[in-house]
Amino acid sequence: MIKNHKKLLIIVFILLIITVVLLVVIDKYLTKPVTASVVNSPYKTTEQTTLNLIPKSYSDSHISFNYPSIMSIDPTPKFASPIVDVVNLSYPDSESWLLSVQIVNIPSGKLSDNSSYNVRIINPTKYQLTEANINGVSIPIFTDETSLTYSKVAFITSGEFQASVALSGDDLSGQTPLSNTMAMILNSWQWQNGY
């Protein structure tokens, strides 16, 4: 009986030692620092050190404005009246930045006669309206509340000509670069040749 008791104690002692060793190994495995490999990452990354918001000037017979030199001018799509000018720029990032400037001729000169403006005004739950005072001019700016990324459209008027300045996109460092881009465009905006 004593021999069985000693055997049982030895077996329990051995099992206890094995359990302690296993717990130490598991603890070291679970508490070691996590490492990740950029090569194996499924997410696209960009070099933020190359993000260059130095202004570059755009000008044509209707408008002029500054935009970040990281953006490239895209081919102009075909358009017809009442559209009189279109400028598209882009920058590939975590989600491409897209800037579209469109000038329309609205004979009444009223924003309420602009269909793009009206779509936003009649959908206040989707498009939040704010006003910016830039160079003494009040500019309505709509934010698309349903977008997961930066998405704003500003409307600038000059007599019967109206510009919609739409900027959308995403950046790994947040919305500040896009907000700064929109501010750069609006603060430098000029109508050309009597427009």
C-alpha cells in the first residue's frame, strides 16, 4: 500500500513539473512581442514622406487656382452646354484623391438654378452644408455625410458662371492634407477674363 502511495506521489510530482514547464513555455509564447512583416501586409502603403503640398498654379481662360504639386492634371472629358469648362486632377494614395472643377453657365446667376447644388440642398441628411468666408465671399461647402472618406463640394459664383469644386479621397495620415488642399484651392481661386 505504501509502495502504491509513493508511486502515486511520484507520478503526481512528475505531472506537476510537466504542467509548470508547459505553463512557463505558454506564458513566454503569449507574452513575447508581436512582430509583423510589411512584405506580408495585405494593405497598400504609400510613402508619406513624398507627400508634397507645395502649391502649383493652374490657369485657363475661365479660372486660375493653386493645387498641390503632387496632383496631376487628367485628360479633360467631353462636355456640352451649360458646362463651359472642366478640370480634373488626381493623386494616387490609399484611396486616390480626385479633384473635379466644373464651370457652368446659369443665366439667372442663382445657385438655386444649379441642379448639382439643388441635389445637395434638398438632401440635408446626406449633405451637410457649411459656409466659408474666403476673401470676403461666402462660399457654400457640402460634406457628404455618407462617405467613409473625405468628400466635399464647394460652389463659387461670378455673375452667371458657377464653379463646383469637388474633392474626395483618403490619406493614411488623416483628412488634414485633403482639408489643406481644399483650402489652398478656395483661397487662391480667381475668375479670369471678366468671368
